[in-house]
Amino acid sequence: MSWLLQALFGRLPIGWLQLTHNRTRFAAALAGVAFANVLVFVQLGIMNSMGAATLRPYEFFQADVMISAGDANALTDGGNVARQWLLQAMADPDVVDGMGLFVANVPWDRGEKDISLTTFGIDPAKPGFLAPEIAGDLALLQVQDAVILDRLARGLGAEEAAAIRPQSPLAFETQGRTITAYATFAGGGGFGGDGYMLVSDQGFLALFPARSSAAPDHILLTLRPGAQPEAVIARLKTLISDPGLRIRTYAQAAEEDLRYQQTRRPTGIIFGFGVLIGVLVGLVIVYQVLSTDVADHLREYATFKAMGYGPGFFLGVVFEEALVLGVLGFVPGLIVGTTILTLMGAITTLPLAMTPSMAVAVFLGTVVFSALSGAIATRRLAAADPADLF
């Protein structure tokens, strides 16, 4: 390490030698930086998983425009939309087809644990609104009380899910009815439920008799090839007489849902503050180590200052220490953070994983904030008078 730093800085690695002089303090400092990295990794991983879980159900469907109630900030939140607006939207020449989408949570008593399935009611005669990997099984929903089940749902065993097929369906009771799963798709547990389930719109109304076929939760529209979605949306706002509706492209609806979850829901805000706390913890730890090191070697620094060395030299030495702490503390933080995220992902079935972009972002942030801590720690040197130190 000494020769590498000497080649990098073009001088004796004073910072490295000072840090490693007290090995116990050096080890404690690296552990502190690693701990701060782990905090940031875990919080970032949970935030990323929340984003992935929020966008996951949007991947089940294919649409160009979505019409929702004015208070529908998320796919599973908000009021209903009158089906008559679907009929009015179909009057636009660029609108090819439309489908009402019903959404609700269905409990499933699994004996040792109850699980909640976010359930979508769809028209089985419109496979064009479903993702290709789901559309192939959509005809199965024409059977009464048939469902397509999420094979990655929390609480559903992998072997049990793998056995579900038309020849060996899985029947279970919920909402006072017996329903049967004939096929599966890949969903996964999220923050609002343990998994997903697809049923026909008539099957949905059978599970929720208080709901009406005239009031789906959202309306999905597909446009003719080459149509401009923004232009169609502008026309729909004049065609549809309810000004309180949210008429957006399907992609915009997903982006707004994600932004709402991350900035307005308590969960997203808490995780955001968790990242900030991790950064502050790392900043304080590095500053404390560097400040203590500066105080312990203040006479040596004063000697250099009396010899004519300027602030840039001292800043370089402290930056060297900050760089060593940031880089060497990042490595164990990355290893422990990856392990924790992997274990949490396996236990919760949330999409928790270390990503290259997250690792790079945390590494750059560690180096930057370590350098900032070093800059703060050198302020004492700038005001020191060598004559007062001897």
C-alpha cells in the first residue's frame, strides 16, 4: 500500500503511515466506515426494492393510456371510474380498444399464516392488454372461479407453486368462495401485499359482490400504431365530461406512482432519511478519526508549517488519510451489505439485491464525504501558529 500511495501522490505516504501507526484505532475507523456503508447499502437496497415492487404490477399489463380517479395516486389506491368514460373514450378515432381494470386485496388463510394477494379483475377476452407471458393462459379465466396465481407469492411453497397447471390445479377458499388456480405467473411479494392474483372481471365481482361492473378502478386504452398519446389525451379531456379524472399515458402513471411511493408515502420518506443518516454517520466517524489524528500530530504539522509547507500540503496529507479510510472501509461494507440484502431478499421475496450502480454510487459518495471530512478536519491546522505550539 505504501508504494502505491507514494506513486499516486509523488511523495512519502505520510497519511498512510500516521493511520497505520495506531493499528487499533485504524481498525476501529475502518469498521466505522464499513458500518456507515452497510447502513446506506441496506436503506438504498430497500428503496430500490420498493421502486421495483411498485413498478412490478405495471409490467403485467400493456396499454398506452390509463384513466383513473382524481385521487388515484397509485395502482391500488383511489376511487372508481365510471365505465361510461370507456365508451366515450372509444369515440376517439385513435383509440383502438379499452378494458376496465378492477383491483382489490384478497386474503388467503394458509393455516399457519394468512397472506394477502393483490387481485386484478380483467376481461379474459382481451389478451392484448396482458403481458405475453400471461396472455397465453388468459383463456383459462373463462372457467368459473378460475384464477392465475403468483408463483413467487410469500407463503406459497416453491414446490406447491410448481405443481400448479391445468392438469393439477390448486383449489382454496377465500371471501366465502372456492377458487381454483390453473396456472401461475412471476410476480413476487411487495410492500402492499404478499403476491398477486389474476381473475376474470366476473370472477372479481363474485369475490366482491359490493362492487359493480359499471365502476372499475382504472380504464386501460390501446391506441392505433403511430398515434400520438399526448394528442389523444388532450382530445380525451374534451370528450370526457368529468374534469376530475386523471388521464395519463400508461408510462406516466407508473412514474407518478413510483414518485408518490418514494416522496409522499411514509415508507419512502423513512428509507430516504435512513440513507441520509447513514451518510451523516460516516461523515462524523471519518471526521472524528481525522480530527483526532490531526490533534495527535499537531506539533509535527507545526514543524512542517514552520519549514514553509503551505495549506495545500496539509490538505493533501489529510485527504490521503480520508481516501484510505473511504476505500478500505468500502470493501467490507460492500461485502456485508451484499450479504444482508441477499438474505433479506430470500426471506421477504422482495427484489433486494446489490446492483453495480448502487455500489458505484456508494463508493463515490464514500470518497467524496471522506474528503469533505478531511477538509473540515484541516481547519484547525490553518489557524494554528507554529510559535504557539513549541
